[in-house]
Amino acid sequence: MKKLIFSDDFSIDGKPNPEKWIIETGGHGGGNNESQFYTDSLENAYVKDGALHIVAQKQDFENKNYTSAKLTTYGIKSFKYGRFEFVAKIPKGVGSWPAIWMLPNDFRENVSWPECGEIDIMEHVGRDQDVLHFTLHTGIYNSRYNTQYTEVVPTKDVSNKFIEYAMDWEEDRIEFFVDGKSVSLYTKGQSGKDTSIGGWPFNKEFFLILNLAVGGHLGGEIIDDDLPYHMEIKSIKVYEK
């Protein structure tokens, strides 16, 4: 039987639950030349009508021309393996870059990216509307060299309805699902890949990240008329396997 170890059904309106989420702030561009400043304002992140709303908008703030929000569980809850389920509706708009993803605790401590590793449970860019990305980055296999583990999956109506995104993470395999259908499976050492920590750094504690970026290396050109971008998450469940 699966044991539920973390969940949020976003049932209480207002600020996201501070016992479960840190709302991070800053305008450094996330290392990707992104154009937003992440704030802790209710204009950018709030809970209403049973969903977490993350909103990116055209707004001058500090050194940026857009604001948005980024929530993490760093320092509150981290995970090593398990079943992860998210019910979400992602935004529509050129320049939007929503993601549900994970970084390891040691990224915040002493290990730089990409050596630390990264798990992208769901990633989308507005210029490719009906396409989803499922990706792993490692020290050896990452976007700097265009060698990352990645799958680009055509998916209709991603911005018109709530979809369940899920991941099964085990010691030597990570599998991604859309509405219960397996869309990508990566295994340690597949196709002769390196099995050291440089090739598979996924046997340690990671924390969750929910964010909506604007522009950047992957998000690309921004069309201001498409803003605000609006991301909704109805529920999150994490099970220990």
C-alpha cells in the first residue's frame, strides 16, 4: 500500500499554506535569463476556489518588467523516491514557461548545477502550445551540451483543462505520466549512459518547485498582449513507495 507523505488540496483561500510552501522572491533570472521578478504578493500567488493560482503579469518591479511567483518546499519537506501526482492547468501565451520540477537539497548547500541534478516533472513553453517536456539533467547529460534525458510529448488542450501529471521515482528509474498514461521512462545506465553520480544523481533528497517563468532561454519571445499568464494547481499528492 502506498503511504501518503505530502499533500495539498488548496482548500483554504488566501496565501499558500506556509507550513507547506516557501514563496521565494528575486529577480536574478533563474540562471536562464528569465524576465520576471518573483514576488510574495497575493497578485502573483494565491489560493482560491480549491486551486493554487500562480499569475505572471506585465508589471515593473525592481529590475524587471514582469512579476510572477515561485513556490518551493525547500527547508520544509524533501523527498527521495516515491509517486508524485499533480492536477494542474497550465497557461496559454507566447513567452510563458510554467514548470513543476525538483532540485536536490545540496544545490542550496554546496553542489552547483547541473552536477547536482534536476527533475522536470512537467515543463511547457507557450510558443509550442500543445507540447509538453519531461526532462532529467545531470552533470554529464544536460542542456548545456544538448545531451539531457528528454522527451517532447504532443498533448492536446493543455491549457483548456486540468490534467494529471505524475512521476514514479525509484532508485534506478524515473517514469512520467499524463492522465495515467506513461509518456517517458528513463533508467539508470540506459543506452550505455554513465551510471556514476555524474550520469545519475537521483539517489538523494530533492525538494519540489512550482513556478511560472516569463521569457528566458527556453521561454523565448514574450508577447505582452498574451499576459497575464495563469497557472492553476488543484491538488498535489506524494506517496512513499
